Amino acid sequence: MDLLRFSTAGSVDDGKSTLIGRLLHDTASICVDQYAAVVQASRSLGEDEVNLALVTDGLRAEREQKITIDVAHRYFRTARRRFIIADTPGHVQYTRNMVTGASTADLIVVVMDATRGLLTQTRRHAFLASLLGIPQMVLAVNKMDLVGYAQEPYDRIVTEFAAFANKLTIRNVSCVPVCARIGDNIVERSTRMPWYQGGPLLHLLETASAGARANTIDFRFPVQMVIRPGASFRGYAGTIASGTVSTGEEVMVLPSRLTTRIKSIAAADGATDAAAAGRAVVVTITDEIDVSRGDMLVRPGNIPDAASAVDAYLCWMDAEPLAVDKTYLLAHTTRRVQAMVTNLAYQIDVDTLHRRPAATLGMNEIGRATVVTAAPLFIDSYRLNGTTGSFVLVDPQSNATVAAGMIRGRASAASTAAAGEPAGNAPLALEPQPADRRRRAVVWLTGLSGSGKTTIARLAQARLLAETERTVLLDGDELRQGLCRDLGFSAEDRAENVRRAAEVARLFLLHGADIVLCTFISPYRRDRDYVRSLFPPETFIEVFIKADIATCRARDPKGLYARADAGGLPQFTGISDPYEEPTHAALTLDTTLLSAEAAAAVLHDFLRQQLSRRVR
Amino acid sequence: MSKNGASGRERVNTVTDVHIVSREADASSVSGEECVNVADVLHTHLRVLEDEAIHIIREALAQFERAAILFSGGKDSVVLAWLARKAVSPAKLTVPLLHIDTGHNFPETLRFRDAFARELNVPLLVRLVQDTIDRGRAADETGVRATRNALQTVTLLDAIQELRLDAALGGARRDEEKARAKERIFSHRNAFGEWEPKQQRPELWGLYNGRKNAGEHFRVFPLSNWTELDVWQYVAREHIQLPELYFAHDREVFERDGMLLAVSDHVRLDTDERPVRRRVRFRTIGDATCTGALCSDAATTHQVVAEIAAARVTERGGRADDRRSETSMEDRKRQGYF
């Protein structure tokens, strides 16, 4: 038996509480005494029939006002599955509760009224579900009895909704016509709507994917507490946010960036060799490294972005509106840091999805903002990782949780621009670097075909990745297979090839890469100089991979020299087309003297030195 | 098959104590053993709930300086203490168990409470409602239906103040009652110990906000998302010992308001109430004055699991304290009840 968490959205007028009550009732999840209480409460409210909505409305004010105020959690099970329902209010003033209830849901059931068609609030619910990254949605078109169980109004709503849902990022949307009051298509298939071919709501819930949000790739382990029963044992307790970990595996500790290996893993049910996302574990490591609450264990080759300025959607949840430049406390995984909202790019009208400039955000309003933190956070985008991509803001005076944040990424010059427009083709303006950030570099390896550019770059990349430099390799041959497929080897086409490569490198840097290794023959000096002109002076590093034509011809890894010699490849550099050696390369690696490994080691050391020198 | 089951149990039980013998040791049925093993494989939801609870407990222990576990000897608080010990393992659990003793408890519960604390090797703090009454801070209800249920709140809040607790971990579950269904996992209490349902902080993802001012405290509910059946399935999986009141036994009971109450020194029988001997067990073990028994032959954990899976009455249906009004739990919680 597995567990599905789902949330519900819709207002009392749509019959959401009734739908949940019906779901519980028809799955025999309401007990006799509970039902008796509901019958009695219905009677005392002067209602003719048993109001199943009363099953979920718990607080006195909710019963008095006949509305749902707060998130209520309900539990039921069928033979297949155990369910947790976060029943969230749909009124506009309670958006914050919907966000709360939906934050961990695998699926959302959006309830709407068939007689009223697609309303603003249904769009709002769908948008919020999309923003919160809920992977699956069921649109329950309720009160089908009031439209005569007819297919036409249902189809109209579904078509209209599908057009809207296209703008969203929810991957999996199902629709079901229901009548919650009577029980059509809730647990059993209704006989009143033979035109509907799908399963009832419960069937959709039982077959939806549980744990669809889990990121199984990127290992992230925020340390919750240090467990130290005595001098001989030091364990780090926490819940694996994503990915998997095994004993013996190399891990890196953030923020110290020190690496070590996993010695042991203990889960609630005992020692284990491996554990995956969601497990609460205690790990020990092989080295004596200082690790404390708020630190994170990751894999050296796959580290989150270290950012002191994040670009995020904020959902404001407090009566006191957002104050730009006020100090809040930010809670991200197990880290707590001081933070400030420095720039509110725009507010999103949740009804139209339009963006509009705003000076602040009030309760239940959503906007996109830059949040600057006193110490770096180790972030992933919320889309990829619900744990390392989310945070809340806490007001230090009232201690209230005032905002929920969904991270898009590190705040960059482009993403914080008021209009959110890309920076265009101007020379790359790197945003001011937080103190912890090292300089970035485009490392341009130029040289003849067969000189060893790609081999050296790959080896250097592996070394850099192991040190958590986010290193991208742009290889000339690979670009020519796709992006530059339309280009030949004329001087013009070569120039265009190099230009495109430089632009791609620029984008990688703009969006968070530390080092972009580019391996292009790039035979013409003026093309390489053009690339240099696109970057700030210290950012572009030209590396000449030197080898004479005889050596390259002897290596001929791709058989190209043989073809060129046979006349099959016109404009082949070094044979039928010139190669202009660099005059001011930052580093020259002669591969007739150095092995590829040795050249990579020299390049790696050179880059380390260059990059570290430039930090201060 | 049975050999595997036995070694599995041994492994789990070594952590506690050999004196605490699982209920299953008495059960002769082999099918019960097999049932455990199959259930362990199929019940991934228990693993999810267990991991979530441990995450919450660790978060509480990391965020608060002076926490205590509210412990009644009932199954939920036993499971909570069990999970708390796992959360800090292999370190020792140093967080004390705090029992608010109404003086109306079943003697079996108190005996179990003391044995459990001793075997877990954790400090047990007991605060008595009688002391609160003697100090004039509360007065007993009068009449035949008098209970000390509401009075516990005063003793509890006094204890929190006296011990300068900043967090009290409780075994309350959201499925128990409709006001609890709306309560946060980290639930703030103001300086008067009151719960303010309309001021609750949004609680998102696994992020729990335990910030507070001096004099305020938090109640933390790691079992929020568990149901009664989950608790019992977990008790079965982990071979956790519980007070014998939870299992079928013969007892003098009498009927009142459709409930079977135990005959004890703490209840006065009305003139028309006649004691009878029945085979019963208790689903909850609160005060003898307000906890109803049910007729049952479920004598082992697995028989209880089966009985609860088929039950059509809620757990608290047998609690007179919840029957007083539609919103009696909400009202008590607002004032600082568990």
C-alpha cells in the first residue's frame, strides 16, 4: 500500500467540501458516530438532506459561516492506496491556505460548478497548482445533475479549460463529470452519463502516480542535526531531499566544499547500503570534517548553485504587506539566513496571468522578486527540486511566516531587469559577484584537427567538475552536428560557426556555469578576436593546443586527414586552408611533448591559479 | 519463514529490553507471523509516515532548547517516544517524558508508564492534577459525570511554565477530531498557552517555523498525518509493547450514554447503573471516568489491527469528553489542551 497526497481547490459554491464528504462516505471512511454527528449538525442548521460538507468543516466559525477557512487534513484508504487530503479553501482571501495545502501534493483536484462554466477562480486554482509544481491535476466538473447530465456543457468547459491549461506547466490533466451531492462518478461509475468514457474520480486517484514530485537524480542532503552520543561516533541526521546516496560514495560538504566519503547510512529500520529521496537517515563520513545543521551534502560532480541573490516567485501570506529592503528571516532547507527583497520585478494577476509593475505585495498576491541573502544558499530551481527550490520568509518581529518562495534560479542581470527582457547582443555584462563567488571563464581551445583539443578539454572538465566548478564543454564537432548543421567550411561559415559557439558560451555563463570549455579549430585570428571582444577581459582565456601537422596527420583520430589527402575534404585546415596560430594565447600546450593527461593537468592547474587569483 | 520473522523481531527488540515482550510472543498462530512479513513489504505508507515523523522530531529537537514529550502511556505517545528514540539513535534520548496525571488513570496505565520510561532509560516527569487542585488553581467538576479532563490543561500549562519548556511534543493525530484536522504540525501557543486557530502560520513543504517570543511555546505533532490504523500497523511492525488495557480482557463494566465504562474508584454509579462482567478492550486509554471500552476478543496486536480495519465507529466515539458539544475539542484546544 502506497501513499498519495492530494489537495483540493474550489469554493463552497462549487461543492468541494461536499465532494470530499462524498468521497469519504462512499469509500466507507466515515464512521457511524461521525455520520450521526453530521446528520445532527445538518438538522440543526435547518437543512433538508444530510450535508456531507459538514464532515470537513471543523472550526466553529466555518460551521457558522458555512465556509472553509483553513486547510483541513483528511485521511482515507482503499484496498489499493492510503490517501492524505489537504482540503484547502478556494476563496480569493485564502489563497495562502491553498498554497500551504498544495505545497506537498502529488495531485490536485480542482472542483468547479458545471452550471457556471469556467470561472476566474478555477483559472486561479489551476495557475497556483502550476506555480506550486503539482504534477497532476483532475478537473472535477461538479453539479452535472443541474445541467441534465448532458455532454455538451461538459465538453465546452473541458475545451475551454484545456486551452487555458496549455499556458501552464502541469503535465497531466484529467477531467471528470461528477455530481458530488448524489455520488455520480465519485467512487462508482455513473450510469447517468454513458457518454463519459473515463473512470470515476476515485479511480483517477488510485491510478495517479504517487511520489511524482520526487527528484531521483540530484543528491541533496541538508543536515538537520549532528548526532554525537560520545567521542567515537559523529553522525549527521537529516532527510534526503533528492537523489540517492550509497556507502563508499564521494560527497562534498557545502559550504566548505570539502570532500569525503560516506562511511555508513542508518535509516529508521536499520543500517543500509543505500538510501533515496524522502528517507530520514543518519550518515557518517570517513573524514573528520566540520559539518553542522544547515550544511548540505551533495555529489562533487553535481552541486547546487551557490547564490546570495535568488530570482523567485513569492506568494505573500501576511496581512502586513511586503516591505522592499526590510530584513526578513529566510528558511531554506535547514538553513536560516537573513534576507531582503531588493527588487520586485512584477506582480502576477493570478486571474489573467498578466504581469504588472508593483511596489509591494499584499496578502495572497504573487510576484517575481529578487531576494538577497546574508549568506549564500545552495539552490536548485523549484521545477527541478521542491526542497532546495523552496523557502519561506519569516517576519523577525511578529515571527509570522509571511511568504512562500519558489526559486527560479540565481538572480542575474537579465532576470532582474524590470521587463525581464534578455540582455540582447551587447557585450556580456556579468552581474556583481557576491563575495563567495569565483570568477567565471570561457576557455577557448584552438588548434588543428587532431591536436588533442577535445581529449584535453574532457580530461580537464572531469577534474574541474570534481572540484564542483560547473564546467560545460562546447565541442566543435558536436555543434556542427546540430546547431551549426547548416554551415560549411568557407571563411564566412567558419566565422558564423565561431560566433554561434561564442553566443552559446555566453548564455551558459549568464545562466550559472563557472567555466565553459570551447574546443574549436577556429583557424582565423579575427574570429577568435571577435569572441574575445564579447567577454570582459579577464573572462576570456585563449589556449593554444599546439601540434605540428605531421603529428596530427599521424594521429588522425577521425580519419579526416586521410580523406583530405585523398581530396575528399576541400578547405581542410592545415592542408587546403590556413591555420593562423595565436599570437597572445594565455597558455600554449604542445601535445607533441605532453601527453593528453599531462596537458589536461597543466591546463587545470593554470585555470585554478587564474580563477583563484581573480577572486580577491 | 517463521525463523526470519523471529530474527527480525529480535533485532528490533534488542534496542528496548528483553522484559518488554511483544504481544505476538503469546500468539501461537503462525499465520500471524507471516502476516507481519507480508505487511512489511506492502506497507510503504508506514515507511513514509515514519520518515516524516522522524524529520519533524529532529526539526523540533534542533529548533527548540527545552522540549518534552507529552506521555500518557497511550499508544500514540508510546509510538511518539519510540520514534523520538529512533530520531536521535545511536545517541540516547534525553528529552524527558512528561505525564499529566489526573489521578483518574487506570492502574495498568501507570504501571506501564513507569516500566516504559525505565526501559527506554529516559527521564519521566509526572505532574498531578491533584496538586493543581490542592493549590486552589482548579476545582473538580461535581456530579455523577464529573471528569478531570478539562483540569489537565491547567496542570499542563503550569508544568510547561515550571519546566520552562519551549516545545511539548504530542502524539495527537489529525484524524482524531475535526479541530485537530486543522492544526499545524508546529503549533504555536501564545504566552497564555492558547491556540489561536485563525492566526495559524502557513506551513509549507518540510519547513517548520518555530520562532517565538519569550514565554510562548510550541506544541509539535509528529504523528499528525497518521491514522489509528497506521499506529496499530506500526505497533505490529515494530513489535512495540502497549498497556494490556488495549487488548481483550475480562472486566467489570457498566453502561452509560451508550458507552461501556469501567467500574473503578473514580466513577460513581447512578442508581440505575448495574455493573456487568464483559470481555472488553479499550481503543483509547484516557481517564477511567470518560474512556469507554468496547466488547472485543482482539487479544493480540494483529487481531486489533484486523478489528480496527473493520471498525465503523471512530476511536474517540468512546470518549465522553468529546461528546459534550460539536466544538468541545476546539474549545479545549483554544485554552491550551493537548
